[in-house]
Amino acid sequence: MTGITFVMNVAITEERCNVVFSHGKELKIYIDGIRGDRFLNSLDPAATVDSAETTPFASSGRKSFIPGNIDATLSAGGLWEGSSSESDQFLNSLVTATSQTVINWFPNKDTLGNFGYGITADLTGYGQNMPVDGVVNLTADFQASKGRDRVESLRALTTTAAAVAGSTVAGTADDNAAATTKGSVGFFQRTDNTTASIAAKVQHSANNSTWDTLLSFTTITARGGERVVASTGTVKRYTRSHLIITGTTAKVTSTFVGLTRR
């Protein structure tokens, strides 16, 4: 039998796409106005949907399901510090907190237009690990109550100097290309602890010229975070942050504003 050899030349073209991946060190996280990225070094968030089985006997051997309740959790690890106003004091205060904690995190920085996430949650676990040959570490677990929002940054955490009589700070407009009609959720984080008063808003516009208030946050005089659901269903094409900062003397404040279009 004569052997026949086939030689096939295959030209393989590698398709390259313009994808920008993120390194973990770029993550930003704010927990009720505390810079979590200053002491945390690992984050494990999860979003799930309950799946309820609806399989009848006459199913022909195939199961069926319907989606149920939305859930979200967040587990974090980091470095323990017991000094005043540091990680242990803050997280320990959340163990007995009577209100929920507002958390925002951005895997690839919180630059204007970048996407991250937001939850309101209860601390369900806080622990420490103390190895003889290493630093003291901490773990913290959070349970969300309203699922998880995908949040677009309208104002990266920015330090702003306010005039004595007050300052109005309008953020850069974010163009979403079109209006949306399913409502929105706003997030606000303040990480400084001066006595300046900050009234923060999210504004929207159809033409990047005339601006209306979409939602307002509670006026705040110390560090903290807040989640607000907009009462209107329509969110116009352009959105931006808007701050009014007042105080008896010039103040320096640090604030973040984000928005979820539903």
C-alpha cells in the first residue's frame, strides 16, 4: 500500500481587540466616607439571583426554573491598625451600627465615566488573623439589602477648596449619547471630616447647557456616604455632579459622586 501524505498550510490570523484590562492595584473603595483602599488589599464581591425550580412531573426529563430575589455580598481582607480613626476602630463601630453602610468600589479607578459598583449593606462578620511571622490582617463581610448597582463615576474623589462665603462646584458633563427612562440611583461619598457643609446633587440636561436637578443628597457636615433613588423615570442625555460647599472659614473637602441609570 502506498502511503499518501497531505500537507495543509493553514494561515492563522490572530484577531486583536482593543480591550483595556485592569490591575487590582487600581481599585478604589469608599465605605461610608472611609478610604477602604488605604487598608484593604483584597476584595471579593458577588451578585446572585435566586433560582426557583418549576419542574412538573410531565417535564420530559428537563428541569425548568424562574429567577427570584437579587442578592449581593462583599468580602474584604486587609491590614489591621488599632490606632484612633484607623481600620479597626471604624470596622468595629459597624458591628453595632443601627444604619446600613454605603459602599462604592471601582476596579479601574473612579475616573469620570468609569464604571464600578455600589451597595447599601450590613456588616455580618469582622475578624482578625495574627500570624507569628507576619502582620496582623483583618477580614470583613457585608450583606447588601437592595442588590448591587452598577455605578458610573460623575466625580472622581476630588479635593476641593471652598471659599469663605461658599463655593458652587459644577462637575464635568458625562454624555450618555441618549436619554433613559427607567429611573436612576445616585451615590455620594465624602471622605474628609472638616466642618464644611456640602449639599450635593446630580443634575441632568438634554443639551449640555440647561441643567435640572435629577436627585439631591442630604446636606452633610462630616464624612459619610449616601444612596438616593431618583423619583423621576427619565434621565436626560447629559449628567453631572453639582456641589454647594459652605463654611465659616475656607475648607478643603474630598467628595465622590456616582450614578446608576436603570
